[in-house]
Amino acid sequence: MSFLKSLKSFFAPPLNSGSSSFITLNIICNRCKENIKVNLRRTSDISRVYEEEDAPAGASFFIRKEILGNKCNNLIYFKGYFDENLNLISSDITGGKIVD
């Protein structure tokens, strides 16, 4: 195996690792009713909650995201809190709503 191939295999995630590297949310725009699929990258989009922050009980991670669909220029503001297993425990959204 060449050096570059071995380097690539070292840094690449294993195939079929079982867990996705994204958290997916489906958001509907309040203005145009567009269904927007939002992928949150587990490794870089989500931040750790620290003691001095106002967070709900049990929250370990949070994210702030501005979402813009393709059909209109309505900017959707999303703030979510996640537990240690990255399950959404609390959210605040303006300009849209989360769909299961």
C-alpha cells in the first residue's frame, strides 16, 4: 500500500461504522411552507455547554444555526440543546418549525 493510501485510510472514517456523522432535522418554513432538510455535523457544528451558560437541565451540547431555503428569502433561526447522546432535548426556532 502506498504512503498516501495508508494516510487516507488512517484519517477516513470506517465504512459502515453504524452511526452517521450528521444529525438531520426537517424544518418547514413559515412563509412558503418549504420542507428544508438540515444536516448538522456532529464533529464541528455542535458546541459543548459550559457551566456559565443558560441551558436546560441535562444539556451537554448546543447549536445555533441560520437556515435559508430555496423558495423564499425567509431566514430561519434555530437554537437547540442536546444531551450527552446528542438527542435533542430543547429547541427554539423562529421563522419555521421542526417536523418529525
